[in-house]
Amino acid sequence: MRLRTSPADRGATALSYGALLILGAVLLGTLWVLVSGPVRSDITAAICRLFGGKNCTAPPFDYKPSTGACILSSNSKKVGASVTVFSVKVGENFQAVKIRTADGKVRIMIVPVDYKLGAEAEIGGGATIGKNTYGLKLGAKVEGSLNLKYGDTWVFNNDHDASEFLDKMKGDLLRKEGEKVSPGLWVFNKVTGWKPHYPDPAINQFEVGVEGVLKGSAGFGNLTTGDNGKKSIKDIGTGAELEGKAGDGIIVTRDNSGPKDKGYPVTSYTFQVKGSLKGGLKVIGAGPGGEAAYTGQTKVTFDNQGRLKSITWITNQESNTSDGYKNPGKKTVNGKDTDKQITTTTTTVNFDDSNRAIGQQWIRDNAWMMPFQTLRNTFDENGAFVAKDPGPNASPMDRLLYEKGIVNRNVYDGNVDEFKLGLEGGDVVKFGIEGGYEGEKQGLVDSQYLGPPENGQRTFQTWPECAPK
């Protein structure tokens, strides 16, 4: 017998099916509200399919940073000089930095202007302790400076092109410096119209900051008595040194390395806090030393329409040990070889039309707090990201950091070679000149990123695309 349904039965079936659809949608909607992280996109796709939508598969959120954000190595060279007149120090450095990233690109950063204007003063004039032939001298010095720095960065697809560009720039810079000491070369360049020709840099950066340094030292040497009866010590290069440093600054960056449809050029404003503490012991002018340095940054980036594009927090924590030498007296020759390890933690939240209001509100609410937050992140490498589900009552920004914060932590081994020559005169009012060279290399030794939420927790995982090479 063939079963037949009446119109009333068919209507009841339709109503039942509709009720099931509504019930399913309510359940899925409830799950969407309660569940966070990558599971939410799956629920959204399920609701879409339930109501007959097409192209409902939502791409999963990628918690790995881009390979372009992975720095594999850097090589830096800096030369410069300073002059101290009436205890006011004026100095300028020139620096070239070569950076390799995991996407195969090479960046050349040239810092032709790294200008420092500072002053130094003695605290308490020091203290001299001793009898007869030898004595001990204790003293301290405070220095403050205003730093101005400007740099350009060029981006190349391979190391060969970057090296050719750098070699050409070195030759052109030498020729420009030669004009200062050779009138004939200056006239020749003017007559022929010669000038350096480079492609426009992809990134421009300007930095202004202040820095304070407190130095304490203890010296040991021959104890002598002057004509005025005052005892003094001619240091023989033996002593302990302790130095503390703190500063902050603002960095403005204009990046034109991407396409216009991605919002380029983008402009970033970075607030930076840094501090360090180091100590050393010199025995007959040579000996070991150590330093711990911390840098925290809060970086806010806007696209070419002035819309908020991202907020990035960066924490650098560095420790190093060094062996160096310093000859005694007012004429100084310093040399130092430093091995260091640097841990860099970067947290980024990207914004679009769906969540930009959250970032804008966070900036409005935290503008005056930003320096203090940056200071906290300077010393706490875990302070900028949210690894544990903050719960339903969390702020929208904490929720966004947990669900879509892109976090990576890289560890680098580095080495710094430093050499300085100097001449100083004056006991109370300082006069002097100093020049030197510094070379630094850093190489990646470990890389991790913060994985997706699982059971209310995000944990660090190996970042294979950013592996040391």
C-alpha cells in the first residue's frame, strides 16, 4: 500500500522542519557567542550552510607571522666621533645595517645622521682614600643627552643586489667625503655635475629621544700630593665600573614597501622606553664586564587613508659579557669584544573595518597610560600578549589579543667589536675628543610563535618558516 500524506500533514512537517532550523540556529548562535578562537569561524560557516548559503567555508585565522617579519641575521657597522667642550658633548655617527629576512629579501639601512648633544657633570667630586704610596678613588658622573637620528632603508630581492648597492654607496660616500679635503675633486664634481644616484628608499625613519646615564667607578693608583697639598691618584688602569642608563623617545616611520591597495604607504608612530645596567672590573687596564639591557616599544600604524592598521608591542631583552681593555690617564684607548644574547618578543593586532573601533577606543583610553604600559612591557616579555582566555567579562582589546594576536619570540646570538680613541682634559670642566668604530653581528638561534587557542590556552610552538639557516 502506498502511503500518502494529506496537505495538513505536509504543513505540519514543514512547521517541524522550520522549528528544527530555528532551534539549530539558536544553538549554533549560542555556541558562537560562548566559543572563541578558530572554532568560532567553523560555527559561522555551519550557520551559513544551515540557511542554504554558498561559499560558507571561512578560512581559518593564521596565527603565524609573515616570513617577512622573521629576521634571520643582521650585520651592522658604525663609525663616529664626538667633541666635548665645556662639559658639553657633541657627536655624530654613521651606521650601515644589513638585514636578512626569511622571505629571502635583504634590507640595507643607512643612518647618515645619528647626532647626540649632551652634558656631563661630576657628583660629589669623588672621594680619595689612602696613605703613603697608593690610594683608592671613588667617584660618580651623570650624563644627559638629546639624540636625533635619521635613516633610510632599501629592500632587495636577494643578497647579490643588496651587496652591489652597498658597494656603490660606499664609493659615492667616500667621494663626497673627499670633496672636503680636496678642492680639485670638489671643482671637478661641480663642473661635471656628478652626484650620487640611488633609487628612492622604501622606508624613511626619524627618531628623537633623550637619555640619562649614571656612572660610578673606583680606581686604584699612585697617591701623590700636589703643590696645594691636595692628594690625587694617578690611576694605573685598575678599578670597578658600574653604569645605569635610562631613556625614551619617539620614532616616526614611513613605509612605502607595499602596494597601494594594501594601504601603502603606511606611517607608524613608536613610543620607546629603554634602560640598561652594566658593570666591569679592570685589572691593569683589562678585564671582564657584563650588561643587561631592556627596550620596550608601542607602535601604532596607519594606512594611506589615515585608518588604524595595526598596533604592535615589542620587547627586547639583552644580556652580554665582554672582555676589554682601557689604558690609564687622560689619553684613552678602549677596546672591547662582547658576546650577547637578545630575546625579542613581538605582539601585533591587525585591524580592518570589523574591529577597528576596538583599537581606536583602546588608543583613546590609554593614550596617557602608553608610556607606563611600554615601561612595564620593557621588563616583562610576557606583558603585551594574552595567552589565557580572559573570560566573557574581558575588555574588547584583551579579547582581540587572545583571539587574533600574532605573537612571535626570537632569540639571537650576537657579537660586538668596539674600538675607541680619546683625549680628555680638565678636572671640573671637561674638554676632549673621541672617535671610534663598532661592528655588530646577530644570528637567529631559536624562533617560536604563539599558537591558536586550545582549551582556553595559547602556547608557544616552533615556527618552522623562521628556522635558523
